[in-house]
Amino acid sequence: MSFTPDEIERYARHLVLAEVGGPGQQRLKAARVLVIGAGGLGSPVIQYLAAAGIGTIGVVDDDIVSLSNLQRQVLHDGASIGTAKVASAALSVARLNPHVTVESHAVRLTADNADALIEAFDIIVDGSDNFATRFLVADRAAALHRPLVAAAVGRFDGSLTVLKPFEETDGRPNPGYRDLFPEPPPAGLVPTCAEAGILGAVVGVLGTLQAAEVLKLILGIGEPLVGRLLLVDMLSMRFETISYRRRS
């Protein structure tokens, strides 16, 4: 897989990294990453993956851009209000990096379409904002043996982990999403962002960290957050990591 002169200049800071270089950049160019949600978390994920040269980014979202989104969903702007988020995302990526292909899916992820969408990609990123979708994505990604980079955010905090329950680490099966959260909470127990509010920069931090985990997985570098949950408290600016294991 060769690079154009424009790509060589564009990715120059990657190419001089011993951990990336030409072979690593080729892996990024060949990669297919599916992002569930083009909102607060999905915005920085999509932007940084596109800037890094991910060859194909799939975007799943059935929502349209509204004015209240723009406080945190930096992938979109005033001109995109009223348009589909996947269409706005594709335009933003085209402006940022024309070498990246966007596959737009203006649908809500459901039990009927999840498998077809997920198995067409190498890595899945969950940027959804509801528990039903999070559990569905985690269950189907595990069944289809696709790594999942999952994050969730609250008013001033967030969490992040990487799920590969179909593999082992040091001879022990990796934990899955349900080892952290066995069942979704009762409806209405956890307030939505619309109900509780959220500091816009929180999703920027967590989404950027998600993008970093995706790049690490593709490049095979560092230590992904498998079996570890990163907790971020923006008010105290505290980052903590806790380990978790498979329950059975």
C-alpha cells in the first residue's frame, strides 16, 4: 500500500515515530473502524481517527444536528443544523482528510442490523448515549470477535475500557462488558445528558482517549485498557484505573 506525496507530508509526524513508521501508517490506512454515534464522544473519535489516516470510518447515527448539540459535538457546526449527523460527519471528514472514506449509516443500531454492521469492521467504538445500545454493541461485538472501545460520560466525569472477551491474557479469559455491568439499570434511574447536563469538554477528553486506544490496537503498541477501567473526574482532574476480571 503506497502513499501519495500529500499523504507522506500529512503523516510526517507519524512516519518518524519508531512505533508507527511506514508499516504502521499502512495498517492505519487499511483499517476499518465503526463508530456508534456521531455525537459528543463520536465527534473527537471521528476527527482524530480521520486525521490519523484510518482508511475507512463507518458512522452509525439516526439523529439530526440540533443547536443544543453544538456545545459539545464539535464535529458539527451551525451550517449543519437540521441535517443528518452522518452526513455532517462525512462532510467534516472530507474537509479534514480527503484520503479517508466514510461509510454512513443513518440508522439506529438494533438487534436486526447490529451483526451486519459490526462484522464489516475491524474495531468498534461505542459513543452511544443509552444503556440499551451499549449492551447490544458489547454483546454483538464479543460474539463476532471484534475489539470494542467503550466509553460513557456524566456531568463532569467519564469512564473508558477496551473489551476483547474472546481472547486471553496470561492464560486467563479477558472480561466482557457484563463483567463490569451485569444488567442495564432500571429505566429512568440514570438521568440523560439532556436531564442532568454535561460539561462539553468532558466528552472531548473521553472521545480523544477512545481514539488513542483505537490507534494503539491497530498499531499493536502500548497496553490497551483490556481488563482495566479508566475513571476520569474532571472537577478534581483525577485519573484512576481499576482492574476487573471475568466473573466466571
